[in-house]
Amino acid sequence: MSVETVSELMKFYFTQRVLAEKTQRQYESVVRVLVRDTSDQIDCLDEATLLAWRGQVIDRASSATFNNYLRHLRAIFSYGLKHQQVANNPFSVLEGSPVIHRKPKVISQSQYNRLMDYVKHSGEFEPTWFWAAVIEFMATTGVRGRQLIALKWQDLDFEEAAIRLCAEGSKTRREWIIPLPDAIGGALIKWKLRLGIHKTPALLNTQVFNVTLYHDKYIGRKMTVTQLNDFYSRLSKKIGFSVGSRVLRHSLANHLANYNDVGEGYLFALKDLLGHRDIRTTQIYVSGNIGRIRKMMNDSGISSNRRSKNKPS
């Protein structure tokens, strides 16, 4: 039996696949935009309609936004075609839009110092010690927002100085281990002792970062990604530049990727820290070091200025 609408096809896709709640919301958002701009009826999605829609999305948003829509819709229709729910996939022949690849947004050391000073002394963000700890942890480890929220005390191994990033908070749905930096390890041990977690094993399964425990303003028993994002949004407006989970992660990666003379082995270590599947994703953080490039050009090549023993005097 075939479906007649995009909404029905999406529901079929959901019932057949095992998708995270966030992933389902992304598909729902894309389908909602398509239906609003064109039609829910699959028969109405002809080439002319979709080409016009592509231009409309690019004009009001961006090429990257349209390409994101296209990936989601191709997946739904390809699955429907495979299971004989639709006669064809109109999005398979629709081309994506060229995207300008820009370097990830990062902040400088002075900007980091400025934002930390503001959080600690402005009185705008309570409890100040908690939010300062959140920023320092994310800036030092490069964890994503979802990973910070998913982090539990049982994920911290103080003896081995390691952090277990669970699959539930992972973008790639996998678990891996990263180092626990010395700069934050000591403070976390003191925090754990102060909470009495070492006396109550059941508390090992609770969030490390849970602002609802420390301030009545935050509702709920657990801290959420929304609360974290709202904090960064308010902070960005106050300090005059953008900062958030992604910016802190990019800033750490950019600094480490260009730290002194980084070799290939160092990049693979950085890849493991960030949880990238492909080294090419990690390489976007490597910027051109003019001094390093100049040395490479001077020391190699047939036109090198190096003196040769056989060079005539």
C-alpha cells in the first residue's frame, strides 16, 4: 500500500527506523517547511515546483540550509521507494546548492579571559561558580553541549584521569574515552567530595553539571540542553561576541591543531579527542602558519637556497 502525502511517508519512516528523538524532530521540521512552502501531496512535487522551492529557501536562508533539507527528504523518499510506498524519489535528481566553506568560529585567549571575568564578577549569572565551571570544562575538554548534559559522576575516572563520553550524548552515537585535564580534575574531585557522592553510590548515576540543584530559578530535576544554550545566548548578548558549546569546542580544536609543530600523529590524537570519524573533519582546524610554510619552502625544492657542497664558487 502506497502513501499519498509527505507527512504519511515520514510517519512510515519513523515506524520502521530507530531514530533518536532529536533526529525525529529534525525530520519533522524539514517536512513542515516543505509542506508549508509547497504541498503535502506527493503528486504535486514536480520538478518545477521543487526547483522554485530550492530558490526560495536559498534566498531566505542559505545554501547550507537547503542542502540540509535535501538530505533529509532524500532519505525519507529513498526509504519509501525501497519499501514500495512511493513510485519515485523526486529529490534524487534535485541538485544541492554550492556551499562556501568557512573556517569554524573561534574566540581568542583575550576574549576567553574577558568572558570568564564577566561571568565571575558581573553578578548577571547565578550561581557564578557553577557557570564558570561549565565554561572551563567545555573549553578544556571540547565536549559538545549534549555530552556535558549527559555526563554523570560515574563517567569520571579520577584514578586514570579519564572521562567516558557516553553514546547517549554523542553526535555519532558511540562511546569513547578522553583525558581528564589536570587543570579541572582537582576541582571536580573537591566538588564530588563536597556533594558526598563518595558516601552514596546511587549518586554516581546523577549529572555532574546540574544547575537545578544550586538555583531556584531553574525548574526541573535535571539540567537540560535548552538551559545550557539559553545561558550562552544571554552571555553572548552581554559580552558582545558569540560564545557557546560549539565555539568553545572549535576554539580548543583550533588551538591544539596549530600548537607548535603539529605532526600527523598529533592530528590523529586530536581526532580521537573530538570524536571525529574522519581525519578530514579534524584537518579543517589546521590553519596556515606562515613561518612554518616559509621554512618548508626554503628547505626543500629544486629552487631551494640551501648551499650545496658541489656548488661552484
